[in-house]
Amino acid sequence: MSFENILVTTENNIQTITINRPDKLNALNKKTIDELSQAFSAADKDTSIKAIIITGSGQKAFVAGADISEFASFSVEQGKALSAEGHKKLFDLVQNLNTPVIAAVNGFALGGGLELAMSCHIRVASDNAKMGLPEVSLGVIPGYGGTQRLAQLVGKGKAMEMIMTADMISANDALSWGLVNHVVTQEELLAKCNEIANKILSKSSVAIASAIRAVNANYTDGVNGYAVEIDEFGKCFGTEDFKEGTSAFLEKRKANFPGK
């Protein structure tokens, strides 16, 4: 699969997707969103890929926002369609992927960039990272899930402050607020993400996919997360991974999960 705006590499069952528009600080335009959607969908279908790392090229930006020039003249209906399509094509897709996604936030993560990072299951930031949702400065609001996911991660009060002031926060503030899981140096960033990914590799990919669905259910309107947990828990008992995991435990050996 050939791409213009992203780079995709796979090593040891871990796929790394790099947004490669350094001259635009890796801003998300329509083509980049399309390519990311294709790459994530393909990776999720590839059973050999057990974890995905998403990052930006260079050391300045993860994603510095959306490409404003593409929608500056949009009408109300065009704006609604832009948001709805983005949710479906990329941001909701990433959140609901069966394969765990780790965001390596290597610099500015603003607007759509922070929204992409928040769609991921785990976030690791470099110590120079700056995060924010500056949309109200343009007379608009975050439209790719930012108003929802930010409040879920940091709480309503902090989310309201970040969105209404359009201020950026530091990596350390993001860590203390629960917006990111870890902060490391720029040089350590990908190594830390790979360390987490490698821990994931040794676990049951089937159980991990079930856990993602169960956790996400708690944040889905009209869905009883406890009921989803019960259902997913029960389904695990019919998998080969469950048989292998329990057998390995009882036999005091390391499990070798088939991923089925």
C-alpha cells in the first residue's frame, strides 16, 4: 500500500505509522485523514500486528492541527458533514480498533492532533510536547471528538478551561491531569512506546480486543458498560486464548497465545 502523507513500517508485530508532512507541522488534511483511515483499517485486519504506534515526523509536532485552508469557506451543512465524516473515518475508527493504539506525542498536538491522540488507547508524550484545542480562536469548536474525549480524560472543569481559553498545556501538566500516561525525553519517546507495545504483545490479543470494547462501552450513550463487560467476559471462555492462558497458568509455564 503506497501513501503520500504517511509512512508505515512494521517490526516484531508492531506497526509504526508516521504522519509525514513536516513542512506543515503534520497538519491533518483530507488526504492525510483518508490515508490514516486506510492504514489503521489494514493494520487491524492483519492478525500479525499486535500493536500500533502513531507519531509525527520530526521533533516539532505530532500534529499541529487541521488544514484550515480546506474548510475556511464551508457552509453550515458542509461543516456538519466534515465533522461527521472525520468521526467515522478516523477518530471513532481508532478508538474502536481491536488492535491497541499508542500515540507517541512528539511535540505540538493541537486541535485535530490532540483529538487524534485522545482517540488512541494510550498516550506517551515527549517532554517538549504542548497540547491544546485552539478552535474557539477561529470561531469554531473542536469537531473531531475533542469536546467529549477531553472531558472524559481530564474532567469537565479542566476541559472547559482548555477549550474556552484555547490555551496550550505542557506535557507535565497533561500527565498530572491524566491526559497522557507517560512523559519522557524526545530521544526516549519511541523506545517507551515500543516498551509498552512489547508488553502488550505477550498478552492475549483476543482478550485485549474484548477489554477495549468493554471500556469504550462506558463512554457510549445508551449502552450499559457492565452488561457489555459481562458479555465480553463470557465470550472469552470460548476462545483458544483462554484455554491456552489458563492451561499455562496451571502448568506454571509462559502462555503462547494463538490469538483466536
